[in-house]
Amino acid sequence: MSGSGLLERHIAFLEALRSAGLPVSLAEDLDAIAALSALEWGSRATVQAAYAATLVKRQSQRPTFDALFDLWFPRMVGSGAAAERSDEAGEEFSVRDGADALRDFRGALLEALAADDQQALAALAAEMVARFGAMPGRGPGLSSWSAYTALQRVSPGELVDKLVAGLLADGRTEEEAERTAGRRVDAFTALVEGDARRRIAEEKGPEHVANVALRPSIDRLDFLAARRTDLEQMRREIYPLARRLAARLTKEHHAQRRGPLDFRRTVRASMSTGGVPLTTHHRPKRPHRTELVVLCDVSGSVANFAQFTLLLVFALRDQFQKVRAFTFIDHVHEVTDHFRPGADVVDVMADLAASTSHAALWGRTNYGRAITKLAEDHADALGPKSSLLVLGDARSNYSDLALDTLGELVGGIRHAWWLNPEHRRHWDNGDSAASRYGAVVPMVECRNLTQLGEFVHDIL
């Protein structure tokens, strides 16, 4: 690649990082160039490490960085060494499909997964896409490679039971074996998806794949679109997010120690300087912290969003004067005890998950019944110093919404907010009552960790 071509690729790579949400400044751009200028370009891993050291600020951004790096600086072209081995044997992956070929491939995959052989797994991912993900003859504008087709054909998830059995034989506990097997299969699935993206990038250019097929960074990934591995990353990100929020809030509170201007004292003091107010006087600031009441829908996929919001509130509980939390599906259940000082976040997560079963009597989401039960059974939770935070998608299965009851609750408290994890374009579709509830309680779109962090910062 020529020097000008390399510079163009570098600039395009940085633009893709910025578009994906990574804050890459001009100073960091120059740092990356300086680092790369001091290194040999013979090792792709070295180049990747240099870029990461100068451009990635948080660990949660690393998967997005790695995926984009693989698009702009791929480790191979086409099928790489696997294609060379196939040519030498006189075979082509695209025609080596069938019961026998599939059985042999799955056997090799199980062996590599059991040994956790990363080099073999990377080669098998490329081979799998080449063999089972090729889609020749597709129409204009359509890619000729599909990770979904390859994964459906091979079904690596069906190997989990055999992998668990092997891990149990090695002395792992059942819980450890299941967790390890799931993590290895998920990691291999990511390798297959990455190889398909690489091949599509060769056809259509890396910009196309970055704009269409690449998943956003973990802090910008929708709660409702998160996979199991994504949820694990999100949980790890909650406490760093809480620490950053707490640090920002402390800094801002220190910068705003002075209260509003005391006009009368300032004018009186200016008499000694001929009426020129050289010194301003301020009223004492009256610090107050919110008494927070959280009403949280824990049904279905919304439960992931609710869990992360509750965990963030738990991590920031010292920022509130008092916290009371309630979960519901169609029946209200108080979970305030889980927010006790000194509680471990892992224990809190387990307790909250267990408490979900207490939040349902009939199993169908019913916001109206939950709001009514909150007013009837827990009226003492809401008062003039309280703020109400409702978490949910406002989908109530066409049941009564209890709008008047909600209005009465909101009328007697300081603030009320409603966080909705659905995209705004889906509000009011089907059984969604977003606009009707939004007329009573201001409704805010909150689909990812970034939006969640910004909202919590604003209300504090």
C-alpha cells in the first residue's frame, strides 16, 4: 500500500471510530501517527496495539475498536491460508457441503472449542464462512456472504451440551462448565460474524459495513437488542459509569457552592466603594438531595433495561437522600431492602432477579393495576419531597391505564420522569400508551447506557 493510500486509510479509520461513538480528538490522531511512526509495520498485532493505546479511552469501547480495525486492516484477504490449503487438496469450500462435510467440520470445531485453541478457531471461522456462508448469484446490492446462513447451517450452539460434558469430565463444576461453554461458543460466533463482515468489506468497502452491519459500542447498544455477552459487558460497565457520574457531580457541586446573588447585601457593600460593586455577596446555598421512588416494569425484554437502571440507582444511592424501589408486571413488589448500604452488587442482582416472580400474579403486564396498587398500598412512599421515576415501555396489553390515579400521584410530588427503552418511532404502536402516559409524566427515550447516564446526571 502506498504512503498516500495508507494515510487515506488512517483518516477513514479514525472517522469510522468517531461515527461509532469513540471520542477521537485531533491530539489523539497525532499521538497515533507518532506511535506508528516509531514502530515496525511487520506485525499487525503491534499496529493494532499502538492504535488502541492512543485512541481507546475505556475498555467498553474496545470491541467496537477491534471490529473497525478488522475492517480497515484485515488480517487476511479472501479465505487466506485456508484457501491455499483447499487449492492444494483440489477442493473448494463452496462445494464441500453435505452431511459428511458438516459432520467433519462440527467435529473439528468441537475439538477446537474444547481445547480453547484460538488460532484454530479463527481459521475455522474463516473456513465456515467460506464453506457454508457463501451465497453466489445474489442480486445487485446484496452481499454474497452471510454469517447468519453459516451459523444456521453449522449451529455451533448445539455443541454446548457436548462441550459442557467434556468440561465436567475435566473437573469443572456444572455452573462453571455451562458458563465457560456458553462464553466460548459466543466468542466463536463473534469470529464468524467478523469474518463475514471482512469479506463483505472486500466487496462493498469498509465504510458500507461500518454503517450497516457493525454493532455499536456497548455504551450505545440498545438494551432491547443486547445479547447475553452484551449484557455481561453492560453489567461490568455499570459501576465505572456510576463512578464517573459521582465524580462529575462532586466536581459540579464544589463549583456551585455559592447560592444565588444577594442583591441587597451587594448594593449595601458597594457604598464603601462609591457604588461600584467590587465584591458580590450571595445567599447561602440550600443543598437538597432527591427522595427517589422507582416504579419498574420487569416483564420480558424490558427487564434488562430495568435491571441496569436499578443497578445504576443502587450504585449512586449515596447521591439520594432516600430511595424506595418497586417492581411490577401486574402486581407491585417492594425491593427497597436490596438497596441497603454495604450490599454487594452481585447479591443485589441475584435478589432482584428472584424478586421478579413476586411482581406477577397473572403474568401479563398491567400498568394500570400497578399504578393503582402503588397508590393504595404504598401512598406513604410519595410526598412533597419525593420524585417518581417510572421505568418501562408503556405497553399495558390494552388494559385500563389508571391515568387519573397517576395524575393524582404526580400532583403531590416534586418531580416525575418516565424512561422508555423503546425507540421513539415505536411509541403508540400496537398496545403502546406512551403518548397518553407522557401527557401525565414527561417521557424520555432511554435506549442505552449513554442515555441512561446522561439522564441520571441531569436529574441529580
